[in-house]
Amino acid sequence: MGPSRIARILSVMAGLCVAVGLYLGLVAAPPDATQGEVQRIMYLHVPSILTAYVAFTATFIASVLYLWKRDPRADAVAVSSAEVGVVFTGITLATGSIWGKSTWGVWWTWDARLTLTAILFTIYVGYLMLRAFAEEPQAAARYGAVLAILGFFDIPLNHLAVQWWRTLHQPSSLIRPGGPSIDAALLVPLLVNLAGLLLLYGYYVVERTRLERMRQRALALRLTRGRRG
Amino acid sequence: MGSWGFIGLAYGVAAVALVGYLIGLRARLKESGAILTALEGDGGRKKP
């Protein structure tokens, strides 16, 4: 059972979009008036966290569907999207730390946005650990769904943190009341990179869901065989 | 470290994470595919 047609299309589109995004972000876009060249980290950092938000929102929706319908396909999507979301949140934390060192002079500070992003990362790493170590698969899916639903509420809190608490992290410049506050020369590369990472997320989730469905099928076969003796 | 050093580090870390995840995912898909094929093959055989 190889990759589906949609996975192949997503992989090609993601590859092309990421290549164009890298060119626009690293070559074509002008340096920032205040931060200079190092601001180019934004073209990776901001799309990564927005992709993670999309991933955890998908996990939230799939978890609600699982608790409602008890459909293993919804659970497969939930765990797959959470795992990919953790990868993108890890990238956000790493790139943010590198950007912070170059502009603030520190790798880490207990700023509200940074702390809530670290909490978001911890919640979903905890979710994956819960899934991995639970002995009974259906209980793992059920407890995981509850944790995913509760953990989702860190996302609006994280996004609004820079408005509620004016600490070191700059306020949102893309998703904010009144529209984006950045110049078109910087906005276009940012949106192309966002599209690239969202396509990449789509490809990873489709493939990761295929893996989870294979595992579910293998488990069902083992259980059937066990019952037969 | 200069600006481009920080940029290279950030993009390098992201590339390692994304490519590493993809390589790991493909390995897990291959392993699960082999397990599933073996289980389905066993299911078709009659017990002696």
C-alpha cells in the first residue's frame, strides 16, 4: 500500500511552494529597516507556529468527532495531526530562540508568548506520550481526545498573550484586528512560506494517517486471531 | 555569529527537523507495511 494520489500531489506542491518561499524569503525580500537581515527568520518562524495552530485545531476537531462517533479514522487523524504539530511547534521554539539570541541577546526568556508556546509543546508531547504508553488502545484514544480538547485552549491564549501582556515578544503583525501591519514586500514571502508549510503539513498528515490506519488494521487482525485462539 | 549565521542556523535546524521527520515516517511506514502484509498473509493460511 503506497502513498495515495493526494499525498503525491501534496508533496510536489509543497516542494515547489517551499522552494519559491525560500527564494523569496532569503533572496528577493528586502532586509527589515530595524532588524536588518536577521529578520528573514520570520519567514520560517511565523509560518511554523501558524501551521502548528492549524495542526492542533485539526486534532481538536478530530478528537471531538472521535468522542462523538467513536470512529477510528477520526482518532488516526487526531494523533497524526498532533505529531506533525509537535514538529512545527519544536521548529517555532528553536527558530524563535535563535532569532531571540540575535535580537534580544538571550536564547530564552520567560516572556508570556514564549512560555505559552513551550506549554503548548509540552501539552502535545504529553498527549503523544499518553498515546504511546497506554496499554489499552481504545482508552488511549479516549484519554488522548480529552487531553487534545483541553490543550487546544492554549492556542487562543497563546495568540492573545502578546496583546494582554506587553512583554518582550512583539505583537502579532499578521493575524490582528485591522489586517496585517507589514509591508507587501515582506507580506508576500511570508504568505508563500505559510502556503508551503501548510502543504507540507498536509502531506505529512496524509502519510502519518496512512501509518496509523495500518497500525489499527494490524491490531484488529491480531485481536481477531487472538479470539480465534 | 553574524546575521547570516543565525539565519543559517535557524533554517538548518528546521530542515533537519522536517527531513528527519520524513525519513523516520517513511521507515515506520515500511515497517508497518511489512507487518501488515505478514499478518494478512498468515490469515489466509489454514492451520495444519
